[in-house]
Amino acid sequence: MRQGAQGSADTGNPWAAVGAAGAGVPSGQAQAPAPARVPQQAGAVRGEHTHSEPPLPVVPRARPVVQRASVRGQILAALRAALVAGDLRPGEVYSAPVLGERFGVSATPVREAMQQLALEGAVEVVPNRGFRVVERGVRELAELAEVRALIEVPVMLRLARTVPAERWAELRPLAEATVRAASSGCRATYAESDRGFHRAVLSLSGNEQLVQVAEDLHRRAQWPLVGGGPGTRGRADLVADAHEHTALLDALVARDLDVVRALVGEHFAGAAAAG
């Protein structure tokens, strides 16, 4: 789908997504349970051996090993949102310590998240400085749109022939959620909702590898272009894109292959032109 403009500051602040994620276990995370109390026999209280029972094993307390991974995941999600929203601008270099201060965490989880973005091609490592947001042009976006069309159009046409109408009806709430996300005017919020809808549609194919490849291409297509930062497209454009999801569902329910082909092709062509 085409990507729109960044929303205003009150409709989605990527820098506030993490909060105090680096302080202790994240809110809502279950604490490690205390080891179960085992009844002790006489003599065992004094640490003595008894001939009838073996010595009780020492049960170590479970350590909250997921804490660091949880913080890193929150930082990665926030950085992705900031990238789509245009808060991380193409060509600019950002250091992990400075970003860590914005998020209220140490530089380590930020650096790890940025390294993941480097693997995805969103940023590149600048030795002794930090990470530079990759500069992309219109040609790259057009190439991504072409590849997405080559993958998704045939899959959706096949699904239109085989998936019953009631299964498509189950996706209606996701399509409606994209309209609400578009109405917020926040580009990052809409981008996430847009990916969610496409992911749900393609998941009906039962091919997880296809879903992952399509998701990666879709995410890359949402990164900002050089000279085409936030604010270039308005809320109305986002809403129009979102309503195309419901039109696509209607065509899939009706098994109108010509309309499905035209809608999906138009979406990708429009995304490439909008940049």
C-alpha cells in the first residue's frame, strides 16, 4: 500500500514508546517464582544426613533472563517507528549513547537494535560515530514495488479462487483498523496497521517463508526517501489508501479476479509513485 505523511506530535511519538524500559523488569513481566518449599525431616534441619533419604538438592532461583531481550525489542520497535515517521532522517548519523538518552536506557540495547536495522538495510555502521540512515531514491522504491507485485498478486489471485467468503470476513476488522490508523494522521501507526493487514491476507496461503519475505519487502518500502521526508502527503491520502483494503476484501469475497489484480497492482504502482 502507499505510505503517507508523518502524523503530528500528539498522534504518535516514537521516542516515548519505550519510556523507562531500561529500569528493572518491564511492567507486566512476571517475576521469577520462589522455589517450592520441601518438607524437611528431623535431622535435615541441622544439615545432617539421614540414612532413609538422600540430601535435598539445592534449587537455584530462576533469573530474569528475558529482561535485556525485552528492552532491546522495545527499542527496535521504537526505532522502526521513528524511521518510518521520518524522525530518523536519511543521510543523518545517530550515535547509540545519544539515542539511549532519548529513550532513557543505556547505549547497549540501542546499539544492538541498530545492528539489527543494519542487517535489514535500514542503516549502515559508521565506525567511531554511530549509524547512518540509508539514503534511498525513487528507483529503489519502484523496484521494491515491482518485486512485491510479482510475489503478492499471484498469491492473492490463488487465494481468491480457494478461500471461502467467511474467512475473508474475519479480516474485515483488520481492514477497518487501517482506516482508523490512517485517520490518526500518523505515518508510523498506519504503516504498522498496513503491514498487519497484508500479513493476515498472505498468511492464508500457509507459506510462512512467503509471509516473511513479503513482510521484509513491505517494511523496506515504508522507509522515507531522500528529499521526501514527512509531511509530503496528507491524512486524506492515508485514508484513501486504507479504504482500498476494504475494496480488496470485497473483491476477494466476490472472487472477482480482474478487480483483485487491478487493485493490488494499483496499490504497488501508487506506492512507488508516492515515495
